[in-house]
Amino acid sequence: MSQTINYYLEMTSNNQLRKKTKPQGLHIVEAEEKEYRFNRYLYHLVGEVWNWTDRYKFSDKQWQSYAESEDVKTFVAYIKGSIAGYYELQKHPKGHVQIVYFGLAPRFIGNGFGGYMLSHALTTAWSWKDTERVWLYTCNTDHPNALDNYKARGLRLFKTERKQQR
């Protein structure tokens, strides 16, 4: 039996953000024209290596309801025209914004893009009207540097949850 450890992190003020500089040639663009199939593609592209499975069984209707919601924004990082990674933000009640998905495409891991991409995600979340808190969660099966990257950008751990896996 293995154990999954979920780490919940938050930022309660944009003053806590410690930005990383932008790598040369990396561009992050909002996917303003919402298309759930694109979100599904990004989810598989980035999440496959980390065994993201929570949305594998989503129907087209579930994907569309989520990804094309007014409360969800998708941003894609490009390097030389190729998708380097992406993140999704979701607005929740009481001014809470969640970084729902965040990651790099496998071939772009290790190029120093993650710190800047997270800085961009946090800056964007704080720019969303009435944001009072930005949060996310990750786990011990994510990239070994993920938790350190989140903490380095100013996110603080507020909860740890352990689950036994069969």
C-alpha cells in the first residue's frame, strides 16, 4: 500500500508574491476563446506524466461545463510556437481563486519555465477583480520540485492530508 500526501497552499496578499524573471522566448497567452477540447488536450499533455486521473472519466458535457464557465480562465505558455505548459484559474465565492491545474509539457521540464509561469499565474489571479486569496493543492506524486516552487513564489502551506492508496 502506498500513501498519497496532499499539500494545500495559499497566498492571502499579493505582497507575498516573490516573482521569478521571465525566461527569454517564453510567452503566456490567455485562451480567451473557450474550447473545452483544448482544455482536455492540455490536461492530458501535462498531466499524463504525473498520473492526473481526476478528469479522465469526464464526459464532453462535464468538460464543457467546467472549461467554458465564466469562472474559469486558461493560460498557455508557448516557446517557439510549441506548448510549453499551461495553467487554469477558477474563481470561487468570497474572493477565492484556485490554481486548478498548473504544469509543463514533459519535454519542457527542467528549462526554468515553472517559476516564471507560477509567478504569472499568481499575478493573474490577484488581478482578477475582488481576489482576497489564491490557493492550490499538489501532492507527493507531482514533480519533485513542485512544492518548493510554490513555496519559493510565496505560497504558504496551510493543510497536509495523508491518504492510503491500494
